[in-house]
Amino acid sequence: MESRHYLKGVSSMNFKQWEEATTLPVPIKVTEELVHAYYEAASIPNNASQHVPPALPMIFYQYINVPWFQEQSFIHKDQVFHYEHPISIGDTLQCTVSLISVEKRRQFLVLHQELIGRNEHKNIIFLAKSTLLKEAE
């Protein structure tokens, strides 16, 4: 398998090389602390309920090494969530991110990616589809 290295300070990246790539699975345990951190980050009052907010998976990205994110900044255009089962406090999910496609539209690169969370039986619990924009170089 080919090894890929990154140089600090290099802003140019060939995103097409990562098209159809998927990260290694990362186990993420949904804890009360994680849910509380989400509420704080989103400036949402936490009423101390056991409710897991539907957009919680957005903070899972911080635990996953996504190679096409290295030293890059994006505009987050949109996000769509699909749930097969609700997420509960105490769940441990195996999460991966896949870069589905990369296309150029006008002066932007448009990246379509998916964050998928699976349970211990490898069943999909949620699928989060994102569209990211980056100014083309």
C-alpha cells in the first residue's frame, strides 16, 4: 500500500487522489460529557436530558484522521442526516468518513463526503452527508 506524506505549510492538495477513499474506523463512545460538550459548542441550553441531539455526529470529525482535511479549510455548504436507529448515551459507534466525489464548479472545488456510524454488529446507525466548498487553486 502506498504511503502518503504531508509537508507543513503546503497549501496545495490534489483532492482527486482521495476520491472514493475511506478512513479507518474509529470507535466513538457517546457519553453524557460528549453530549454536554456538543450543547456548549452549539450554544444550546442543556436541560440535562438524556436526549442525544440529531447533529451530534458533527463533532465526531475531531476524533477521525481525515487525510483530505490536513491543513485545509472549507466552507460547509450543507449537511443531511439519515438515521436507521437513534443514538443513545452509552453507545459505541465505529465511525468512518468517505470522500464520495470531488468536482470543480466555477472557482470552487466541491467535495461530497459521508460520515457513517455503525454499531457493534456493523449495522449502519446513521449516515451524514456533507457538501464542502474550497476555493480552487
